[in-house]
Amino acid sequence: MRADALKNHEKILEVAAQVFSERGLDAPIDDIATRAGVGAGTLYRHFPTRDDLIDAVVKSWMNQVDATADDVVASDLPPREALLSWFDAYVTRISRNKGGPAKITGAMGNADSPIYTKCETLRAANERVLGSLRERGELRSDIDSLEVCRLVGAVAVVADQGGLPPESVRSMLNVVIDGLLNSPS
Amino acid sequence: MRADALKNHEKILEVAAQVFSERGLDAPIDDIATRAGVGAGTLYRHFPTRDDLIDAVVKSWMNQVDATADDVVASDLPPREALLSWFDAYVTRISRNKGGPAKITGAMGNADSPIYTKCETLRAANERVLGSLRERGELRSDIDSLEVCRLVGAVAVVADQGGLPPESVRSMLNVVIDGLLNSPS
DNA sequence: ACCTGAACACCGTTCAAGT
DNA sequence: ACCTGAACACCGTTCAAGT
């Protein structure tokens, strides 16, 4: 890659992260191009679709997911608290940009999506947390981690689209958690 | 209202129902105007915003909701089956048009929305079903019917946006149901 | 009063012309 | 090889001109 191309690539990513954070993942592509000081065609050359750009931006704040999941697994919290802590982190992470929950949850289990790899990271982390509870027989057995991601993602989607407060998210997550655990203590 | 205006109003509604059903609630407004044989300005005169049009179209298939809820309440099904039956009907109803779950769930509890009245009908019906279970002490007490509508609506949103099969919806609803009931039988 | 449809605005996407 | 930005397409919304 030529030096100017590399410079543009990096500048676009930097500006995109900023614009997505200000205006959400549906922000006009042209805003990003203008603020990055490149022509629209240049942006399309580097990132043919919006999802390719989102994929690159999301990468930077998705790699802490594994650490968070491992922390929860290692924490020895009771099942209810462990799940709440994990799901809360999950929702917070995918809700970092407006439109994020819908984009990410919509791509869950959809191998054609440019952001599929990021979804798989989330799903695998979720599977580790669920697995540690399953071993102890705490978890219902008729649902897999993909569907749990969709269900928790669903909560994040309505919270994001409706601007719901954290308490509302918490109370919905508590219902989901009780539904996932085998028997109430 | 003048005779031609009334005729246009009815024609627009008829065509809108058809187009929304074919292409979803985000279908181009102009498609509806063209197929109804009116100018774009006429459609905007009758329905200033898309949501006003959606509100009018949704009205026709929202009035069976009360009957469905009353059937479930009168049925004497066990709690789990009663809720599954009701939530399944709830999801089916709001998913009739693509984009419906997001529109309706997004307007839940938002009094400014043109479709707020329809949401209130849904919420009130849901409250009746939940109330009949609450009386018998079957239901957790720390969540209200609005949040239950949002949670079940959330399932419908991801199912609609991801094109998920009915089995997937069922398994997510089963988790929600177990989370809402006080103790597993 | 109500209707029409051209006109404007906005934004995504492409591509001929440049370097 | 890469970049630019004008041009095109699409769609929502308005409004001057008609009846």
C-alpha cells in the first residue's frame, strides 16, 4: 500500500470512530469523508460498504470482551450476580454507539455479514460464561449461546432505540437471568 | 370533507396496507401515492408523517388484541401455557408487517408518538393477562406490564430484523416466561 | 378546499479525469 | 496506484399553479 493510501486509511478510521460516536452508526458517510479530508470515492475504495467501515471501527473496542468474560468466570460470584455482571457488560459494550445493538445483534449467526467475526468473539465469550454455569448444573439446557446473545442483544436494541434508562435494562435482564437459571435459590 | 378528499383518503389507506404488507413499514411513500393514483402532496395532506399513516393502517388489525387477551384469561390454561399463548399472539400481531416490531416497541410508553394509542391497547391487554396471574401469586412483582411489553417486543424486533424462524422466537419466549413466573412447577 | 407534479434537499454510490 | 469531486440515482417533502 502506498504511503498516502495508508495515511488516508488511518485518518478515515480515526474520524469514523469519532463521527460514529457523535451521530451513531447511521451517520452520513460523506461527513466522515469530508472531515477526514478525502473524497467520497477514496472512502469507498478503502471501505466498499458501511459495514466494512463499522467492522474496522468496532474491532478496537471489541477485544476487551474476552478479558471481561474471563474475569466473570474467575470471580466465583453466585450465578445470578455473575450473569448480571456479564450481561450488563455485554449490553454496555454493544451499545457504545447508537445503532450498535441492532447492527451487531442483526449479524449474530449470519456468516455473510462483514462484522461476523466480531459477533463470533462475543458469542464465544458468552459461551465461556454460560459453560461455567452449565458445568454446575445451574443453567437450563434447552437454549444455546447464540440464542442467549440474541435475547440479551434484543434488550440492548430496544433500550438503544427507545433511549431507555439503565434501570429499565437491569430489570429486563433480571427476568432473562431468572429464565436462564434452573431453579431460584 | 369533500367527496373526492374522502375517496382519496380511503384509497390511500387501502393501498398503504397493501404496500406495507409487501415491502414493510419503511416502503417508499411515493410508491403508495403513485399506486393510489394521487400526487405526493395529497398523501402528505392526509397523513403529514409516515407514523400518522402507519397509525391509521395498524388500527384495522389491532382491535382483535383485546379478544385474544380475554380468551387467554378465560382459558384456565396453566400459567406457562397461558403466557406462551399470549406472547406468541403478541409477537405475531406486531410482526405482521416488516418493521412493525421496531415501530411499535419503540413507541411503547412514548406518549408523543402518533401510534401511542395502539401501544396502549396492547399494554392494557397485556396487563389483563398478567393481572390474572398476579392475583394467584404466580408472577414476580418487580416488573410492570410496560417493561414486559418491551421485553417481548424486543424478541419480536430481533426476530423481524434477522428473519429468525418461529422456533427461535419460541425458545426466547420460554426463557422470558420462566423469568416472569415465581417458581417453576 | 383540494389536487397535481415539478422542484428542492439530502445522501449514497459511481466514474471520468487527474496526479 | 490512488485520489478527486462532479454527476447520477433515489427518496422524502414542499409549494406554486391549477381545478
